[in-house]
Amino acid sequence: MDTLRNKIAASFSIVLVTFLLGCSGMTSQEKSTAIGAGAGAIGGSILTGGSTAGTIGGAAVGGYIGHEIKK
């Protein structure tokens, strides 16, 4: 179980660093949208036990909220 958690943590870290490097040319609103989508995807995945629909739905809702906050 700990090995799986370590692999998941390492994968998440790699994705996070890649994501942050890709944000350098974005506007404030675009960054907020992307961060909201990422947070929503994680939250949706956790709340639904890792279902694909929950992850996608969470990303959509989080992205929308992040977009609207920075208007």
C-alpha cells in the first residue's frame, strides 16, 4: 500500500511541476481557471471514490468557479 502511495505522490508531483511551468505565459484569469479545474478534479475524484465522471465533473465545476472569480 505504501509503495502505491509513493508512486501516486511522485506522479502527482511531476504533473504539478509540469503544470506550473506551463503557466508562465497565462493571464491571471487563465491561471485561476486552471487552478480551479485542478482542484475541482482532485476534489471530485476524492468525493466519488475515484470515478471518472466525478473527476471530470469536479474539474468542470472548479474551472468555472476559478474563471468567474477572476473576472
